[in-house]
Amino acid sequence: MLKVEFVFLSMQEPLISILIPFKNTETYLPDCLDSILDQSYRNWELLIVDDSSTDKSYSIVETYAQNDFRIKLLKNNGDGIIDALKFGLSQSKGAYITRMDSDDLMTSDKLEVLLNNLLLNGRKHLAVGMVKYFSEEGISDGYERYEKWLNELTLKGDNYFEIYKECVIPSPCWMIHREDLMECDAFKPNRYPEDYDLTFRFYKHHIKCIPCDKVLHHWRDYPTRTSRTHEHYAQNYFLDIKLHYFLELDYDNERTLTVWGAGFKGKRVAKMLKKRNVPFIWICNNPKKIGKHIYDIELNSFKYLSELKNPQSIVTVANESSQDRIKTYFSIQNMHPMIDYFFFC
């Protein structure tokens, strides 16, 4: 139900800018906007950007904006989420910036907790929170595992520790100082998935994640959700970003690079490395593939590793038991994650 807000704000409280791109989410927008209006922290502005909606989404937000001066409804002056985020940010005035998705829900203390964590820790920090998936159709095992993994990282503030596996910062559940976001190039790079790319730039600029033990965001899942349906969130885009930042930030070209695995991801990584003229040794445990050539590159058995001195490894093996054996091997070799080896899945 629409709420008319009469808000009296203290000039002492810093302004938080909330950025929301939206497109055809009329079913979920009222609940999302109500969760923002219910925030315990009151000094916020919402820059909500319509990305060419064809349903009633715009009129729904327009009604809310007419009843609360903090809600600023904009129309995307470009196309897509990145352009919408750029435009929203350009119109914002807050000292602190956060994102939100138009189909999700905030807990009532979300802004308060994130802001307090930033105020306690100062610049060069990123406030994050735990997330909880919900869906009318039920949550799949994959999303449950992702939620559990993500929250375990957030609990300790160790989000970057497994950054090459999946996006370790939930796109609608972070807050940062405006100056730090600008130093990380904000939403300027036109690379999708935009949330994963921004996460890597937080990592690149040494923005520390603040541990958090509270669920602050309820993440809605449904079949037509953008991350499920849009090509920009397909697996090949994730691999492109992973390899791009690995070569820029963590690759040591004085060490022999190995690629483990010859499934879809392994082949994709091998093809991209070859295209970039980056030399590597390809390792595979499939006896049907060992000794054969893919992309004119020979696949070697696991035993070949004993001939390599101090290699650096990309692991694309998805099977969990195989991953455990690989981790055991690295441990015996006194090799360390994020230095000597990197799991890409």
C-alpha cells in the first residue's frame, strides 16, 4: 500500500544515495519501494531510473515520487543497466552510495547498519551485508549453495578470497564512500556483468570489505529475472571478466601458467589465453583427452605437473570431490590460494 511520507531530516546525518535501474518490474516495485520507505535511517535519496519499461512500472514509481520528495524518478538517457547506473549516479548528491534492485526487499535496518559500519571504519572500506534468497517457486540447490558461500565470506569480510569463483559482492547489498567509488571508476567501464566487474575494481583498489553477521537484503528469484535471462549474464561473460582481471592483477608472467580442466570453462579459458598469446600448460584428468590436441594445444596428464617448477594455476574443474583432491595436492606442495592457484569455478 502506498505510503505518504512526511520526513524531517537532521542536517547532521550524511545523505545516502540509493541507485535503482528498473525495467518492467511492476509486480515487485511497490514492495521494494515500501521496504525503502520503512528504513530506520531516514536521510536518503532514491535515484530510480526507468530503462524503457513497457508495463506500468513508470507510473507506479511516479505515484511514489509525488508523495515523497526523496524519490527522484529519471528516464535512462542511454540503454541498459550500466547507462542507467551512470545517469543515476550523475544526478546523485549523497556522500555515500548504495545500489538496490527493483524486485528485491531491504530489511528495515539495512541503510543504518551499512552506514554505521562505514562511519566506524572510514575511507577505503566497503560495507556489505548477508543476503537471503526468496521465491514463490522455491530456491534451487544452486542458489542455496551460493547464498551460503557468499554469507560465509561476508561474515569474515573475506569476500575477495574466492573472487575468481563467482561474484563475491552481492550487487544490491553494498555501500561505499562516494570518493572511493569514483576512484574505482564507478560505472564507467562498459563491461558486463557490471556488478562482477565493479567487484574486481574494488579488489584492484584495495577497498576492504567490512565483516557483517546480519541479513540485510532479501534477494528475489523468479524465472524472468534479468540475471537468468539476459545474455550479458551468460557464463562466457563471467569467464571473460575473470581472465581479464587475473592477467592484470594476479598473473606472474615469470612463472609457468597451467590450466586445469578441459570442460566448457577450461576450453573457453584456453581459447582466450591462446588469443592473447599467453603461454600455458593444459592439464586434464580425462584419459580420453590426454595426449590429444584442442586448439592445437596438447592436453597433459596430472603427472606432468611434477616436471614443472613453481607453476601458477587456473583451475576450471567444477566437480567438488575433484576440487578437494586438487586443493590437497596444492597443500602438499605448500602452494597458497590467490597466489599460486585460482579456482575459476
